[in-house]
Amino acid sequence: MKTLFKFLAWTLLALILAAVALGLHTAYGKPLKIGWFYERVFIEYALDDPEMLTSLRMLPPWLNWYGDDLTDRSPAQARAMQEKLREDLATLRSYDRAELDESSQLSYDILEYFLAVQHEGERFARHDYPLNPLFGVQNGLPTFLAVQHAVNSEGDAEDYLARLGKFPEMAGQVLEGLREREQAGILPPTFVVEKVLAEMRAFEQAPATQNILYTSFEGKLAKLPEGEIDDKSRESLLERAQAAITGSVQPAYREFIDYYAQLLPRTKGNHGVWSLPDGDAYYAWAARMHTSTDMTPAQIHQLGLDEVARIEAEMHAILVAEGLAEGSIGERVQVIATRPDQLYPDTDEGRAAIIADFTAIIEEIDAGLGDAFNVRPKQGVVVERVPEFREKTAPGAYYNPPAFDGSRPGIFSINLRNTAEVARFGMRTLAYHEAIPGHHFQTTIQQELTGVPTFRKVLPFTAFSEGWALYTEQLAWELGFQDEPLDNLGRLQGEMMRAVRLVVDTGLHDKRWTREQAIAYMLEKTGMPETDVVAEIERYLVMPGQALAYKVGMQKILELRERARTRLGDRFDLAAFHDLLLTGGDLPLALLEQRVDAWIAEQAGQ
């Protein structure tokens, strides 16, 4: 009996050691199964990004060990992540792709493409502007805390306060990176520094109790269930929030302000990235990365010119029918956009009406899509106003996906800084793009995929996601949701804007256009309000190449749909085609084409 117990003990110990060895090998070596490697890659990146974990809300509340921390923005961390990326790419390529099943091969190809293009861009790691009007940390982090950090308990509130206390550490990390960029000769355009300075000064000088970090926290505490926290504790938490804003947040912003104030005289104007060291190579890479194609800036520029001419002819026909035959497209569209029947009052009531009308548009198309989709997202979408402190520099609209745990719906945010920027004839197109069946369908269905590695639920490819959203603007018209001529004018104006982007983005960064030249071209061709146009052009200067993805992605989806329709004839099923696109998650366009071609062959063989 003693021998038996000894044998069992040794057996148990051997199993434990084997499990530990397997765990260590999976964590630090080459995992025995590629599926384990896929999950390790995601987990390691997620563990290094506590803000992303908060935003996604993939983990249960009892695992919220990360909720009191901010993401490390130091140059040392950026270099560590680059090294990890190189190692992950090498490990991935050490697996034999031929031995994988079809689904695993697609996952392999997606991850290899993503890691390879990021590895290629490693030399341009400093070619960005961490403090910028659109997505800089100076406005992104307060928005994240106000919108994404949930307060469902006193512990969540303590985490929130801990994060406020870490603003000085965050500022130190960002400033270290800014100084490295300055030493490398990478300075932001002048307008970036000017606008961010104005934004930060207003943020820093406002009384703490009027700061969004205080008011949003106050609102979250007020919504806690009765009995979750008593009045005395709530008052104490608010006092500590006020103290953290004055003692940690505002001093961090004063450091940012001091740095940008001394940097401003050294900026060199509002140039594209051609003016940066290695700028031409950087832009060529950015164009490939964002479009997931091998198109050159020159090819993209010509595509833009061709599409502008085509869309201009269609818009001209509608404008003539409206009695507007003379003048540029932009001038004539502005006549319609400023008509009283197209405008909302610039009041609180007018803004509430805009949100209500957007909501009604979304509800209408959601109920009327009929046979165009079989797969739909489980989560809903709501319309909200862009936070007021961000309105001056934020884009006209954007979308944020739902939380994985269902605690937050998809959010379509509309900028209501000036109701004159929200003309009625363009509202349908905007709602279809940002919400249903655009980004909300695409992003949420991706999050809800089953049987795929976690990275495929979150990994973005701009040309697919933005190409899909632009495609759905045309799809809604094809399905009869924009029958009114002015609604169709709004659709064409939206497509024109994306075609113009091809021209002005490449113009600014490759052909060395001036900011003013790009603004004038966009005004002439789109008829957008000048405030919107300026915000758009400045966005392209800050995010080189990103704006190219929309039209390039749309063109590819339309090309693939026509290919499928032509080859399959009566067998072509629009809903099945849409399901195929959405249930693969975001894909580089080359892999999307392979997936569609395989589906066409399968359908044709039935």
C-alpha cells in the first residue's frame, strides 16, 4: 500500500510538473498548438493595455485588477512592444501553415499580414503627434474616463480616483516621447500646436468641479443603486476627485502646455509628412497600411480624380433639377445646405431634435432591411452628443463599439457644436455609415464571432471597416431608403467627400499641396461647411493615409459583389454575400478577395 501511495504521489507530481512546464512553454516558448499561440498574442498585448481592457470589458468584474491603472505610454514600452512584435512574427512563421485547417489558415494569414505590415513600419514609430486635436491623449484620456470607465461600485470609484492620480506619470511618459520626436526632427504642423494649446488651456483653467472628469464622475455616482454607497462616502469621493483634478490632472496639463508653448515658435508651418525625415517613405508605407493594397500614392491620386469627375456629374444632374445650374458643385450644394428647411435651430431644443431624428432614421432602416441580411448584431446602438469639451476639434461624427459584456451599447456620436453643420439632406447617409448597417453591424458582428481566435474579434483593418461603412451608404440607396432627390444628393455628397479625400490626402503628403490649397479643393467639390472642411483637412494632416481607406475599400467590395453577381447569376444571394463579408471579421483586402472568390467557386459548384 505504501508503494502504491508513493507511486500515486510521484504520478501526481509528474502531472503537475508537466502542466507547469506546458504552461511555461506556452507562455514563453513556441506553444504546441497554434491556437494557443493566437490567444497568447492577444493576452500579452491586452495585459499591457489596461485602458483597452476597460474599454472592451471582456473580463468579469471580479477580474478587474487593471481598472486602477493607465496604459504605459513611455518610449521604453513602445520599444518593448516592437521587440515583442518581431518575436511574434518569427514564432508565427515557424508553424507549418500547410498543416492547418482552412479556418486556422485564414487566422494565420490575417495575423501574419498585420504583424508584417507593422514590422515594416517600425522605422516610422515616431512619425506621429501624440498631442493632437483629433485623437491626442490630452482629449482622448479624459473622454475615456468619462465614457468608458464604468462606476458600478465603490471599488470602481476608487479605481477612477487612482487613475486620476496617475496623470503626472502619464504626462512624463508622453513628454519623454515628444522630446525624442523633437530630437529626431519630427515636429507637428503649426496648427496642431496652436489648437491643442487652446484646448488644453481651457481644460486646465476651468474650475475642477466643472471639469468633465468631475462632472461625469458625479453623474456616475448619482446613478449607483440605492444602498450601494451612502451620502457621506459619495461626498468624500467627490472631494477626492476635486483634489485629484487640482493636484494631479491640472499640473500634468500645465506640463503639456509649457512644452507646446516653447515648441510653437519652432514649428515650420502646416505641411504634409513629406517635410519630415524619411517622410516620402513613411507616406508610401502609410498608404499601403491603411488601404491594405500595394497602390502607390500616384495611383490613388488618379483614382480620386476619376471618381470626383464621375460623382460630380451625378450631383450636377440633381442640382439642375433643383434649379441650380450655375456655379461649382460646392457652391450649389451650400445653397441647399443653408436653406431654412434644411436647418435645425441652434438651441438645446434643436440639438435634441437632431438626436431624435437620427434615432428615428436608424430605427427605420433597422426594421426595413428585409432580405438584405441574415446575420445581425445582438447589441443595439444609441445616438449621443460628442462631449462638449471636445466639440471644437472633434470630427463631425464617429462610432464607438459596444462593450463585450453587454454593459454598453454601440454609440454613434454626433458633433453638435453648430447645428448649421447638420443639414437634413445628409443625415440619412451619415446614420447609415456610422450605425446601421454600417459600423455598428460590421464592428459588433465581428465582436460576436464564435470559434475564432480572440484577436479576430478586435483587430481592425481600416480599408475593410471604412470601406464597408461607405458601401452601406450606397446599399441603403439601392434598397430604397434615399428615394428623395435631396437624400440622394446627401449620399453623393458623402461619396464625393471620400473621393476628394483620395485627392487631397495624397495632395498634401505626396504632391506637397498646401493646407489652403486642399481646403479650397474640398470646398469646391463637396459643398461641406467650411468649418467641417477645415477639420477634415487638418485630420488628414494628422492622420496621413487613413482617409484613403474608405473609397479604396468601397471600390473593392463593389467589385467583388459585381464579380459574384456576374458569375453566379440567379444563384447570387445578397444576404449571403453580406453574411460572408461580416462573419469573417475585418480582413486585409487581398484576403477578403480570396475569401469571396472561394465562396463564389463553392456556390457555383452547387
